[in-house]
Amino acid sequence: MNKLLLAFLMLSSIFAVAQSEVTISLKAQKDKLFVTKEIEKKTPEYNAIASQIWRNAELGFQEEKSSRLLQETLRKAGFTIEAGVAGMPTGFVASYGSGAPVIGILAEFDALPGLSQDSVPYKQPLIEGAGGHGCGHNLFGTASSAAAIALKEWLATSKHVGTIKLFGTPAEEGGGAKVYMVRDGLFNGVDAVLHWHPSNKNDASPESCLAIKQTMFRFYGRSAHSAAAPDKGRSALDALEAMNYMVNMMREHIPQEARIHYVITKGGLAANVVPDFAEAEYMVRHPDARVVEEIWERIKKCANGAAEGTETTTKYEVISGSYNLLPNETLATLMYNNLKTVGGVNYTESEVDFAKKLQSSFTFKAPDINSAKVVQPFKTGGFFPASTDVGDITWVVPTAGLGTATWVPGAAAHSWQAVATGNGGIGFKAMQNAAKVIAMTATDLFNNPSLINKAKDELKQKVGEGFQYKSMIGDRKPPLDFRKAH
């Protein structure tokens, strides 16, 4: 073969590869444009759904109206609904399609107690003492559903093979519903999971968080007259205080990244009666779930020792427990690139005015309002000093999430300022952005199964050889009544 012919064949091969890559790229852009248009054309409907859930403001495991609304929306769009999953009446899984890959999307919808607030830039509860969406889960569940429906339309139109599963996850705020879903195998067979969360900025960098275990410690003694017959009594409160004292001394001898919080929930009813019952709520946190378990075992020893020394008895009830987030950089990179394409949140003049008035309530210097337009740089090794039940999912399925600026820059989660933006233009725009990013990232995964394999390989490497998931909540049932006192 002469040199000229060889060069021609090589150039032809290079041109064919380049042409193939251009074709693939054009198809990818066309698919992403399809799902974003599907989301945009239903904007009024999704805004109305988010507004209704915002007004419902139902607490954990009580989200009957909100869960039903999302289920009906998804069913109407062609999804098959499995309701009441993992022993939770408001939990559900909505499925569409067949075969692999199976892409999961998370949807939350519970509110927080005591955060009722009107959509105005000053503190004004709608109902004093009632619940409110201080973490934006009304936007969360709606955007995730919007993304799932757009993907359904894309799969149906393109005849693409694959399955979408939207997980309706109640009670994130303390109930830890996702942990029960993982424990009961609902994520078995899912290839990748995508999610998002309201925020005061736009960010898709991979980050970890604190693992957590929440427990009620209860002591049982013997009541008696505190003055006339104290020798006949055995104080449950003495036992509880002895436990707290030992735990507080233990703080010097635990890893510095650990956190132990407690509050005495019940300590007796009258000073002249030796308390026969006392109770405390404990939370243990650390960046590593294994260390949380180690510290928790030591706290149990403190409880047992306190009971032994005061001649009382003790029992404990694990309320919740979740792993730290295990970031997946493969999926996070995909999600970040799509967030860059979608961009941040652009305010109208009236929204700028609203944002400035709301920022005037801050007790600190407010960030620039224009930062809502900005997508934060991609960074690895990030850490968020709180906990989420998404953590358990990340240890069994490759998972990625993002945040969009649903709140005015500087506004904190779990605040009335966050509630105020959850039922209007600022929150709705960021909600739409999140839906688009999730849907676009899912098309990347449907079109490129090799990316899923890469994400799975990364997960295997991070969990380590021989890892087997074990829930931190044991075999307890979901605490369906944990918010009913509110």
C-alpha cells in the first residue's frame, strides 16, 4: 500500500470518527432540548402543584394530600404507581418503561413544624405554630416529578429502552424514610439515582455529610415521697443525669469531628415526687457511619452503667439512623455540566425588590443578589455539616445531586425566609432549572451505558472490598407517629 493511499485511509478514518462524534453530540443535544421543552410547556401546571403542596405543609408521614397529588400527576402521565411502600402509607414508587438502564429519581414533600409563613418578605405566619416548607420540599417533589414525566415522554417518543423510577420519599425531616426503602430492597436493580435540593446557590459539586444515629434513652425507677420516704424511691431522673454526666465526660475522648446532642424530654412531674420515669433524646454524628456506631455503643454503656449505679432500669429505642453521603464524581461531573448549560436564576425587577426586602431581615451582611445567577465552580472533597437519609442510597447505588437557588442568596434552610420564596417566581424558576438538569443528566445515562458502568466501578472502589450494606435502624418499623404531637 503506497504512502498516499495509507494517508488517505487514515484521514478518512479520522473524519468518520469525528463525524460520528458530531452525530452523537447533535443527538444528545436534541434529546436534552426535547426534555427541557417538555418541562417548560407544563410550567403553569408544575407551579400550581408546588404551590398546593406548599399550602398543604404536611409534616413527616402525614403528607397524605401531597403524596396523593404527586401520585395522581404521575399516574395521569402514564406511570404505574406502587403506593404504601416499605410500611409507609405516604411512600410510593412510580415506574415507566422496561429494561435497563433503570434510572431512579428522588422526590420529597414533607414540611417542618412551626414554620408557617406567607409568601411575603417579612415574617408573617399563615397559621401561628403550623408547619411550613422551610426546606423547599414542595419544590423538590414537584421538580423531580416534572423531570420524570419529561423523560417518560422522551422514552415513549424515541422508543428508547430503559426504565424510570421516581421514589416518593416522605419524612426526610427526621423520619428517615429512605433508609427503610433501602433496607426493604426498593433500590435493588436501580443503576443510578439522581436528586436535588433547594438551596441559596446553584451547585452540583460532589460532597459528603455527617452520618447520624438518633435514639431515645428511657429510665424506669420507683416513685416515693421526696421528703417523707426518699429511701423507698429510686430516681429515674438521677439515672438520666448520671448518664448525661458520663457522656459529657466522654466528649474529651471521641474523634474531634464527632457531634453528640441530647435533650431531656421527660424528667419528672413534681419536685416532691421521686421520678419513676425519665427520657432523653440523643443524636450522634460523624463523617463516617462506622464511627457513629462505635460512639453509640459507648453511649449505651453509659446508660447501662447509670442504671446499675442508681438501681433503676433502662431501655432504648433507635428512632433513626443514616449513613454519610458517598459522593460519585462520575455522575456529579455529568450533572454539573448540565447545570452549567441550564444556568442560574435570573430575577425580574419585582423579584429583585422582594429579595432585597427579605435580605433586610438578615442579621449579617447579605450576599450579592446577582449570585443567584451564578453556577458555583466544580469542586471535589466538599462536606456539608448536617445529615440526610439520601446517604444510605449512595452506599448501594451510584447517586448524584444538585442544589439550585430557590432561596434568596444568604437565606438559611429551615427559616421563614426560605418558606417565603417557596411559593413564587424565585422558587419556581429554580425548581424548573432543577427539573431540567435531572432530566438532561438522565438522557446522558440512557444514551451512554458506559457512564453507568464507570459510576458503578467508582462506587465499588469507594465502599471497599466485601462491603455489605446494613441499616443503622435495625429491624424497627417506620415511626409513623413521630410528628403527631405537633
